[in-house]
Amino acid sequence: MAPDVIALVLLGALLHATWNALVKAGSEKSLDAAMIALGAAVVALPFLPFMAFPDREAWPFLLVSALFQFTYFQLVAAAYRAGDIGLVYPLMRGVAPLIVASTSGFILKEQLSTGALAGILTISTGVLTLAFEARKGGKHAILLALANAVVIASYTYVDGIGARLAGNPISYTLWMALLPPVLLFAWAFYKRGVAPVIFHVRHQWWRGLIGGGGSLAAYGLALWAMTKAPVATIAALRETSILFAVVISIVFLKERVSPFRIAAAGLIALGALLLKLA
């Protein structure tokens, strides 16, 4: 894999960890997750007039992706309400690449090298190791995190294929950002009422704008990388976001450091190196 592809995917991983931390730190996690999606759409809008519309073959993938993204953001908020980030984030992000790696040969007919497979498994093992240090959350949080891992793997396939069919992965990413916030806020208005939702947006708009911009950039970088390297490899390399999440949790969220986190960080770094050498 080319060094520039690896560097940009790692940048996307940092941005991904940052917006997840914003949701976790928020008081209204469902609304904050919806605002992240809205922020991504707001950031995307100024660029759309300069982007070609994705090719017709990609339209069904845009629609299906919107449904998966709606489910994803709902499960992110629910999982963070139910459990500690040390349990939820590793499970969501660690199980997904295992699903993709174990099925990409059948679905996408991609052949991964031995080194790439070793890197995928090493990164996933490192991410899953972090789950052992969690002391909060319980069965409900675990089930929510595992369910979201399936959703993540599903939209990874949908968008990986859609970006290739679109003819331009950046255009696909920007157009894709428009539909999820419509679904999320329609649901929020229905469940919470218009006034409480608008009040929260007025006072927490910065959270959505920063997080949404980071979310859009992170995923756009990943989709671009998926046009340059196997989807399963990129999906696994993105999980290095856990390294950045650990740093953020220590420095900004003041969470404790455990031997499990140190061991996981070493495994993830080794897995990233194996991917680079593959």
C-alpha cells in the first residue's frame, strides 16, 4: 500500500476518534449524533455545485447507505448511553473489519496477501483487547456495539462499491452526506418535539459543525483509499482510530490508563506496520 494512502487513512482515523469523543462527552447523545450528521451535510453543501453528480449506477447505493447511516448513528448514541467507551468503541470498531475481512473474498472477489491478512487480524486483536479492561456497560451495551459492528461492515461494503461506481469517490461522499441528517432529525422531531431539538441545536451547533466536518473528511478519505487498495485492508487500517481515542480519553476525558490499553496500542501499531509492508 502506498505511503500517501496510509497517511491519509490515519488522518481520517484521528478525525473519526475526535467526533466519537464529542458524542460521548455530550449530554444528549442522540441529538449530538444527529448534529454530527447535520454538520457533515452543512460542510458538504458548498462543494456540491462543483462536483459532478454520481453516475446512475451509484444512486441505489446512496439510498441504501443513508438507511445504514441512520441506523449507525442511532446505535452509536444508544451504545454510548448504555456502556463505557472503553467497551463500546473497541467492539464497534474491532468486530467490523473482522466481518469485512472474512467475507470480502466472497462478496468483492478481492484477494488479500498473507501480510495484509496478518495486519487485519493483528489490528482487530488489538482493538478487541481493549474490551477486557472495561468494567461498565454489561450485556446491553455489548449487544448494541456488536449490532453496530454489523452495520459498519454493511455500509463499508455499500459505500466501497458505490464509490467505485460513482466515478468520483469525493463526489459520492459529499452527496451521501445529505440524506442521513434528514432521516435523523425527522426521527428526533417525532420523538422529542421540535422545540427541544431546535433549542439543543442553537446551543450546541459548534459540536455538530466540528464533529460533522471531521466525520465527513474521515469517511471521504477512507472511500478514496478504497479506490486505491482492497476494501478489507482500508477497513482494518481505519481501526487505528482507537489509538487516537485512547490519547483523547487520557488527555481530554481524564480516563485511566490500563495495561490492556497499552497492550492494545502495541498490537494496533504492529498491525498498521504489517499493512504498510503488505
